[in-house]
Amino acid sequence: MDSKINKADAKVQKIRERKRRKGSEDRKVGSEVFDKITLETLYKLAKQDYIDILNGAISTGKEANVLKGITKDETYVAVKIYRIATSDFKKMDYYVHGDPRFNVKTKNKRQLIYAWVSKEFKNLKRLYNAGVNVPEPYISANNVLIIEFIGDEKGNPAQPVRNQPPKNPEEFFNKLLVQLKKFVHEGKLVHGDLSNYNILNQNEEPVIIDVSQSVVLDNPISHELLQRDIKTLVNEYKKLGVKTSYDEVYEYVDFKL
């Protein structure tokens, strides 16, 4: 009997320890996301009526957290907050310095992240105005980006294709290729990291997200990035049963403008 009690006590102790560690980890993440400058930035954006309250996470990652915001008129928005402490400085430096739109010479990590957020905002604006199916950008400030919420009226966010495959993969893939071609021809950009992780399935329509690393066609690495995007998409959609090939997609996109 005593041994059973001791085992039960040990089990309870382990659960409490896990909760303590989880609570400590959550506080650490919270402090990394909501540092003083980020809180001040959010406060200013709230005063400008871009957000009223934050209401839970849409996604979390090493570099950024996306939170669900609600405005005073009860409209949902997505609030993307880049984490200064854990962002990939080298990757950002690589993509920003290769973009002729940005003349970033600083090695200051915070300033580079601010340029990165501005880059994502400008890319989204450019693509949205070109008619590409991306979230509408509203504003960027420091390490915070506020964009259109992609989801339903109840506040349920649309899921990445990785988590919610389309009911008709071939039809969805054809729609995606139309968006990809428009991305390159009308938006004059190459995504650079296109996969089913950053394509949302919004009622069986593809919505492309995460365009911070996207580069202009003049960038020396744009061709290489487009080839990589196409290879990734072809591999992923073949696994979903779509009959396609790299050459077929590349010819359709027609990079040689």
C-alpha cells in the first residue's frame, strides 16, 4: 500500500515539476516577445487604433510570433512580432543586403530586424497591389507588423496546407500556380521560401504568407530562389497525388521576362 502511495506522490511531483518548467519557459518566451520596446510599439499602434486587444496566438516560431488582434470595431487582425533575441541575424543580413531597395549598412541586430519587418511590409503591399492572394498589410513599426487576418468570422485562423491539405489537390495546385506566376510577373518578386508551411488553405483557395525574405527580380539570387521554390512545390504536391514536373511548372511561370 505504502509503495503505491509513494509512486502516486512521485507522479504528482513530476507533473508539478513539468508545470513549473513550462511556466518558466512561457515566462521566458513572453519576455523575449514582449520586451520594453515591443510593448511601447504595441501601445503606440493601439493609440493609432490599429489594435485594441491581443487575443491568443495564431502561430509561434523561433523568429516571430503571430498573434490574433482585435480592433475597436471588433475586426480581427494578425499581429506579427519578430523576436529580437532569437531571430536569424545572418539570414536576414543575406536577404536584406541583396535587395537594392534597402541600403542597410548597420550590423546592429535590432536595426536589421526593423529593416526586415519593413521589407516584409513593402513586399506584401507590392504583391497585394499586384493582385496576388496575400494578406493585406496595414502597418509596420519597429519589429511589429499588422496585417489582414486570414480566417473565419469567429476568429478561427486558416491553416497552412501542411496541416490542412486541400480536398482537391490538383485544382488547388493549379490555383497556386496562377498565384505564383502573378507573384513573379505582376509583383516582380520571388518568394524564396515557398512551401506548404507558408501557404494557407482559406476555403480551398491558396493564400501566400511569410514574404519577408522575398527578393526583387534584379537580385542576383532570384533565379536560384525561384528554382528552389518550384522544386519544393513539385515535390510536395506530387506527394498529394498531383501529376506535375519541374519543367512543366518552370515553363508555365516563364521566369525569362
